[in-house]
Amino acid sequence: MELFWKAIASALMAAILGVISGKINKENAVMIAISGCLVIAALLGGYLRDILDFLKELETLGNLRGEMLGILINCAGVGLVSELSAMICTDSGFASLGKMIQTMGVVVVLWLSIPAFRTLLNLMNTILGEI
Amino acid sequence: MNLFSEDVIIKSSFGITSTGMNIVAPKLQEYGNLQVPEAETFGEGLMMIVNDLIPLLRPDLYEAAKVSIAIVAASMLISIFHSFSDGMKSAANIAGAATIASSLLLSANSLIRLAAQTIESISEYGKLLLPVMTAALAAQGGVGKSAALYAGTTVFGNILSSLLSSVLLPVVYMFLALAGASCATGEDMLSKFRDLLKKLASWILKMILTVFTAYMGITGVISGTTDAAALKVTKATISSFVPVVGGIMSDASEAVLLSAAMAKNAAGIYGIFAVLVLFLEPFLKIGCHYMVLKLTAATCSVFGVKSITDLVSDFSSAMGLLLAMTAAACILQLISTVSFLKGVA
């Protein structure tokens, strides 16, 4: 939980510094917000690593097919990075850029899940052939 | 093992002496002890079948547990998507639904095929057992009842069998497809269609079993009474119209009828066990998956991913429908066999 409190403290400090420096120079406020986000993302990595380790344990325990979980892990990673980037762009005043990053993230998530759709489609074709 | 022994010789009951034709028979008692475990009561026999089945369920439990772990792991990851914006959340939900549906559909497909095979086996076995029971009941004097029961069982059995294979099993596939689509898109209309299909399947099964049970009950009462009256009249006729030996013949006919009843009961009890053996293994296998999926749905709900919880619940409902279908096919055979066993009052 130490990382969590550190992240909260970093976010609050970045917000306060951003508000104060924003009155003097808006660019500085944006830079502080970006730094805060990066610090929180780095701290988040610590938790995500544990979650991924646990998922690997589950994978070993259940003798699971790695590709299916791999798709979801990649989707989660792409989602987190694109959301973070989109929010930074929006905060910097480039909302259109942020929107494009989000759209890009959605498209990449769908692209990543194509093997899952293909497996489902093959399975449905097999079932329809049997009926 | 030497099953055949020269010292066990059966003399022909058709008057041929042992010198003319020696039949070397198997040591039935010894062979029986080796092949068939001893069961004194119906309950003991049933318990022996169940005990033999439990080791067969281990691979299925392992497979179900594997699927369950995969779904729980996927749910953990999908719960991360819920912090994303709407567009990303929708895309991630679609990816999650496709991943989980493909894992679940793989095991569901094999179970649906197992249920279809079981229903077919029970139906085919019924086609062998019921003529035997009909003949035995007719020999016991229940000519009207046996004909009515056989006609009813055959008609309802065929209706149920063809409905299951041509309507209800495709309905289960459609139900699963709608459940997957509803989970991916979150459309209310799809979930309503899905519920409609589930209700339709349950209603058809309930209706067929209710009508069948009512038919069996009414037929049993009406034709059973008629046959009993006809038997009494026949006995009285033999007793009074045949001079001198009429009474003896009437008593002898009672012994013949009792022998026919014994043969019918033996065939009936064996038939019940055989139907149970055909039914119990697939039923317990599907039941295992049903229970594990229920447990998985409860675990997934902890992560707060409602769409995935609903998807897993829908797959467990599909397993429930499969259980109901196999049970309906089995109950139909059991009810008809028991109706034949009741015999003539």
C-alpha cells in the first residue's frame, strides 16, 4: 500500500504545484501535470507487475493457453498508455490530438483481439457444420 | 480363464439324451461372480453405478477447473478496462467477450454433443426395451394396456427425440451466440431474445413431460381396469365351462401369468439400470461443468465485471438446459418402464 499513498501524494503535490505555477506560466503547469502522471504510471507499474505475476501463476496452475491471456494483457497495456497519453494531450490543450490517440487505442485493441475473433469464428464454423 | 468345463453338462429339455447331444455350458456361477458385482437391493445397485462413475468425472472436473481459472484471470484483466473512457471500454469489452466466449464455447460444444449422443442412445435403447416390455405385459394379460403404453411411449419418445435434436439443441447454440453478442455489445434487445429462447426451451420440455405423464396416468387407469376385468372373465369362463379340470386349468393359468410377470419385472429392472447407466455419466459430467460455471460466475462478480459475469451465468444456464434435456429423455424412458412394470391390477 506504500506505493498507493506515494502515488496519491504525488498527484496532490502535482495538482497544487500546477495550480500555483499555472498562474505564472501555463506551460509549466502542463509540464508538472505530465511529470505527475509519469510518476503515478511508474508507481502503478509496481502493482501491475504483481498482478501479472499472479496471472502467470494462474496460467501455470490451469495449464492455460497463453495467447488468450496475452491478448488481454496487451489490450490492457495499450488501453492504459493511450488513455494516459490522450489525457495529457487534452490537458495540454490539444484535445483533438487526445481524441485521435484514443481512437488509435481502440483500433489497436480491436486489432490485437483479431486472433480471439478468428478462434471464435472457426469454432462457430465448426459448430454450424455439425448442426 | 477356462469358462467351459466338461463336467457341467446340460441335458436337453427337448427329450434328447446326454448321450445323443452333450451341451457344454459355461460355469455361469463362477463367470457371474467375476463379471457382475453382487447387489442385493436396487439402492445398492444404484450406489455401485455411482461409485463406478465418480473416477470417470475427474478429467471433466480438471477441464472445468482449467476453464474456470482462465475466466477468472480474464475477468481480473477486464476489470482494469473499467477505468478507461467509454470508447476504449467498449472495444476492450468486445475483446474480453470474444476471448472468454471462445474458451467457454469450446467446452460447451463438446458437452452439447455429449448430450445429443446420450439422448440418441437412450432413445435407441428404448426402441429395444419397450417391445420386450410390451410383449411381457401382453403375456401377463395386459393386452390393451401394453398396446396403449407402447403407442404413447413411442409417439412421445419420437416427438421428444426429434424436438431435442432438430429444435432444442440448435436453440441452445443460438442462446449461447446471443449471450456472447449481448456481452460484447451490451444491447438490451439481444439479452431479451436470449431470455426468450431460454424460456421457450424450458416451456417445450415441461409441456412434453406434463402431457406424457398425464397420458401415461390416464392410459394406465383406463386400460389397466379393462384388462383386469377381461382376465377375471377369462378365468371364470375356463373354470366353469371346461368340465372336471376347469378349476385346475384356471389355477394353472394363474401360474403362467405370474411367470410372465416375473419375466417382465426382471426385464424392466434391468432396463431401468441400463437407462440409468446410459444417463448418469453424461448427466454428472454436464452437472460438473454446470456447478463449476456457477462458482466461476460468483467469483467473477467479485471483480465487478457485470457483462462477463452474465456471460458465464448464461453458459451455466445452457448447461442447465442440457441437463434438463437429457433428464427429460431419461425420465420419459423410466416412467414408461415403471408403467409397464405396474402390470395388470
